[in-house]
Amino acid sequence: MTDKINPKNERIKREFFIYQREVEGKAASTVDAMRKALLRFETYTGFKDFTTFNKEQATAFKRHIVKQKAVRSNEPLSLSTVHATLMTLKDFFRWLSQKPGYKSKIDPLEIGYFNLSERETRIAKAPTIRDVPTMEQVRKTLFGIEVKSEIDRRNQALIAFILLTGARVNAVASARLKHVDLDRKRFIQKPDQVRTKFSKQIVTFFFPVGADIEKIFFDWVSYLRQEKLYGDNAPLFPRMSIKPDADGNFTIAGLESEPWDTAAPIRKIFKDAFNKVGLPYFN
């Protein structure tokens, strides 16, 4: 990340991001991805004014980005990432070409030079096949958790619940007790209350993965309701409570009746659990 910016570019980008949120209804995560895409382009051009855009700039950046590597893996960027970045730039410059001060300087026909070849586009849009753990690996991970605290108990129940429902981690992170129907063994994901994909309502019935796994989750719900005295609006998987101890040091003080803001803690729980039993982390 660089500290260099172009103030004029920043002002028009801000207007674009507001338009995407308020008019196009894009999620914050999508707008953030757009922000990163535009920063890639600006970094490459040396933060030139967007009015300098032309087909040569688009073509040169396209050739540049396909050779770049991901920061975390140091592997070449996937074509899906490249394609998403270029499509964001097309959307941005198409929108920009209609704005006063840019309309006379940006040729809409030259925006098409961001396009990948037909072959590259097909590859970029192809579904990704990911490695997944076997049932034996999941069971080893699940029962490898030593339950010494209510946080351990939550983590074990969390893995059991995702195995039972196959729900997305973001939905699970925002789920509340009222969204689980134990009698009918189902997870009711209401888009106005649960962070579902594309804001769709989803009802998931539990998979028959084993009575012992089902019991872990059922016992967890019973613990929340009968011992923690949580009501329907309480989170299904509460986050940790961090408080200062007698020495003024922050320490874990059990759970608090608040849900996670993001799915990141769930991913860490899975990663730690798999690593503990000597298995690779499955995203």
C-alpha cells in the first residue's frame, strides 16, 4: 500500500463508491473490492489523473496485471481475480465517461480494451473446484477439541453445526437462537436477519451426519437457553468477552451475548482445530 494519492481522483472515486452503495445497492464487501481494483490501476499509472485514460493505458495495465502475484500466496493472480479487477475498471470508466469534466476526455469505445480474450474469460468464469475434508477428517477435528471451557464448547458446537447444515460462515456468524428449529431439525436463514448470499431466504434441513454430532449441537443450544438463560434474539454462537484482569491486562472472560461482526473468527476456529490434530486447513 502506498501513501501517494491523487486528490482529484479520490474525490471522484468517493462519488463512485457512494453511487455503488446507494443506487446499485452493492454490499460493503463488494465496494471494498472495487476500491482495491481502482488502487491497483492507479498504482500502475503512477496515480495519473483519470482524464488521461486511453486504450493504450487500458491495454498496458491488462498486460501488467496478468503477470502480478498475490501478496499472501506469492502465486500468480488467478484469472478470476484479474477478470473481476478489469470488469470493475470497465464499470468505473463507463460511469466516469458520463460525468462532467470527464465526458469530453474519455472515449467510451476505448474502455473495451480492458477485455480479456474469449478463452481467458471462459477460464475466469469457470467454477472453482476446492479440496474438501473427508468425513473422517472432520470427525477427527471435531472430537479432537478438548472441551475445557464454554469457548471450547462453542467452537465444537460451531463445527458440528456447519457440518449439519452446510451453511455459509457469514450466515452462521449472524445467526440467532430463533433461527434454529430443533424439532424439525432446520436452520431458517431470513435475509433481513441473517447475512445470506444474495440476500435470499434459505431453509436448510440438517444432514444425517451422525447422532453424536447432532447431540453436540443440541446440547449447546440447551446450554445457551437453560444455563446462560439466552432468549430467542441471542446469538447462536456468541463472541468472546475480553476484559481487563486485576493487573490491568486484557484477558478472555468467557462469552458475551453479542454475535460476530464478520466471519473471520469462524475461519480461525476451523484453522486452529484442523492444525491441532495435524490436518491441513480446509477453507
